[in-house]
Amino acid sequence: MSKKIKKYVMLESKTFTLLVLISMMMILATTVFSNRVPMFFSWGKEAEQLLLSVSLSFFSSYIFYISLVHRKEIKDKENINFVLKRKIGLALSSYTNKLTLFKQAVKISKEFDKLDLNDFRLFSKLIESNSNMNSITIYLGTHDSVNDTAEDILKKNAQEFDRFVTALSPLYPFLDTELVKILLLIQDSTYINNSLIKGLPLSKSFSNFHVHFYDFHSLILDLKFYYENTFNK
């Protein structure tokens, strides 16, 4: 209960909160203690009334702000966080499911968070040789199977993340700077940009594929870390 009260009463601006506390003290001083401590208010009755008027005006503005604006800001932020949690969670889940296919194909037993550059070199060789993953059947949370080549799956993975980041762009003014930075780095990554080139094989679209794929994967892990620390505390 105390946390909820603090959330709705305390403001993010420490300066504004300090001014509110000072105005409350001035109101208290001019209405309760002015007669008891006359030397403290030696500037006169008119100055005392002016101080009281200014303090009351400022405090009234604070009450108006937390009653209407601040409460709405909190509600909007809660709604945005709900949308973010769902969208980021779905995007990470889809990425993990698809990456698991490659882990199984090249017999990698490491955990998702511990894949290193050597693992992605294997992915690169897999695409270049187009080996036993020429056509596979994947299941992504549905009963419908999709037949794609390994390269097709990687391209679709990149395209899905590009659409995911683009869909969140209208929310950028309301998001944390850290999250916006991660999203922009993902969208600007070489892996994403080259995967969006239509008709061009992914393995032929740029050199050192495994390096770019690894960099992209590292950004996804940054997003996963942000997601877990922000929404799954």
C-alpha cells in the first residue's frame, strides 16, 4: 500500500518534489507558527500573506498535477509496459524457437545465452554448404508446419525482427533510452539490412556472415537481459 501511495504522490523530478515540500513547510509556518515565533517573520504581515498565497498556489498546482496529469502518465506507462512485455516476449520466443532448430541441426548443446562466435561459424557453413537442412519442417507454437530452407528461416527471422522494431517506433518517445538504443542497433545491424535484400542469397549478400549474425545475436541477448530485468523481476 505504501509503495502505491509513494508512486502516485512522489514525482520523478527531485527539484519539483523539493519545492512542494518547501511550500508545505511555508504554509505550515505561516498558518501555525507565525504568532509563536514572531522574530522569524520580522518582514511584516503583508510579506507573510504574500508568502502564504504563493505557497498555496504552488501546492494547489501540485494537487492538480498529481490528480490529473501524473495519474494519467502512470496509467499510460503501465499500458505501454504491458504492450512492450507482450511484444518483446513474443519476439524473443520466436527467435529462440528458430535458433533452436539450428542448434539441433549442427548438434550444439549449449544454452541459448552461451552461444559463441564459433557456433555461428557453424551456422555460416551450414548455409554456405546448404547441407542436410535444404528443407526442414518447423513448428512455431502452432499445429501448422512450414517447409523452408535454412536460409529462408534466417531471413524470415530477420524480417520478423525488423517488423517488430518498426511496430514499436511510434512508442520511442515514451520508452527508456536504453531500450530505444537496443532496438535501433538491432534494426541497423548488418544482418537485418542484408537479410531484407530480396532475391539475394543470404550467404552471398555479405562476407563474414557468422560475424554479423553473432553481433545480431548479441543484441538480442541485450534485449533479453533488458526484458528480464524490467518485466520479470
